[in-house]
Amino acid sequence: MAAPQENTPSEAIPKPQTSEETPDHVKLRINGGERLNIRKNNPAETGFDPATSKWVNYFKVLTGSMTKEGQFHYREHLYRTNEERDLKRCEEQRDWLFRYSPVVRYMRDQIRLLGGELDADNVVCRRCPSRLTEDGRILGQAGGFSPQHGILVCANSIRDRKHLEDTLAHEMVHAYDHLRWQVDFVGEKDLRHAACTEIRASMLSGECRWTREAFSRGNWTVTQQFQNCVRSRAIMSVRARARCRDTEHATKVVNQVWDSCFADTRPFDEIYK
């Protein structure tokens, strides 16, 4: 499937609402429409007690007396404790990237040509809580795009400025696709739209470059590494849509649009990163 038919954009990217709630599509990515059982911390079972000091809990991690579940809750506790610091760092790095990053500046200019505007008012940093399900899955994200809100950056999930650059580039591709083609981003009517923009965002953002795969995710594969990364991340993102039934359904939808969408590098002449 080629990219959706081009339209003149009818609206620019709006400023976010004043509500502190996470944008709807990010909630949708977190739970994918599933009814999830979220595990809460039980200090007697996990070894993590928020009432004790940071260093006591850290010592428990070092000595192996805190379970993997306890370590998850400990990490989330630290994110809450360090929220102000993380938000400040995220906003400083965001502003730096909008001034100096070639890919972020280029995408911002391309979005402006379509009548949109991305700036500090609708690219917001927030703490995004992760969730631990009963079956051991950790559900979270580094960022998200919503046509109604703009771009959300999860400050507690950003490792460094390069990671933030990739995250912004990914979400800005979604913003570009929304303005240029009015894609069904959530996939309420056609999941192929969601699959196409996820393929393009993973392909063009740099998140699937070999160094990122090798040093951040431990994937040292050389042959077809880039294509495999783009495909797998697109499948995961489509799987999180409420209308997607399961991983098999997501894989089928991604495969349906793969050839045309993987070949579409607009607004770049070729894969930039």
C-alpha cells in the first residue's frame, strides 16, 4: 500500500491541552486495548520497600536480595523521586536539539511547509510511568505523537541527547505524515495507515541504525539487521493499537504495506541516518 492520498492539511498541530493526562494514543500504546492485570509492589515478596533509604534498597540490588519485580518498582520509585531533575534535563536537551540538530531542524522546517508548528509548547517532557503486568511484561515508551496534543517525550526513559534526537525524529515523522496525508494514525478505520507511518518513523529516525541496535539492544546481527529492526518495531507499535487482534494480525498488516512504505523516504531524498 502506498502512502495515503495526499491532501492539503486542514489543521496545524495544536497546542497541548492543559490536562496532565497522557495523550490518548500513548495510553493506547501502553495497553493496546487489552485488559491488563497490573502488579503492585509487595515489599515482603519483592525486597523493595519505599520507606527505607535509597542506599539500603541499592544494597539489596547488589546482593541479589531484591527480585526482578522489586527492581522494577525501585526504578519507578527513583523516576518519581528524580522527576524534577529529569524534566529539566529533557527540556534543556529538547531546546538544544531544536537549535542545532540537523534532522530535528529539517523535520521542523518540513512540517512548517505543511502548515504545522512544533516548538516547546507542543513538544512536552513528562514522566511516563511504566507498568508491570502479571505475566512479567514491562509496558512503557520513550515518547508519543497525538494529532490532538503534539509530541510527548518521556523524560524518565531518555538515556541521553542522542536517544532524545532519535525519539523526536520518530515522532516528527508521524507529525509530518499526519499533516501531509491525514493518516488514520490510531488505526480506527484502517490499520494499514498506522503500519505505514510506523515503518517510516522507525526507518527515518535513526533508531534502527546498527550502532543503536548493537550497543543499546545487544543485537549484533549484520545481515538484514536494519530491515528486521524496522519491521519488528513497526509490528510492536501496530500490535499496541486497540483494533489489532494479536501479533499475527499486526505482522500481516505490516507485510501488506511493507514494500511501498519502506521505499518511501519523504521528506528525505534517502535514508538520512
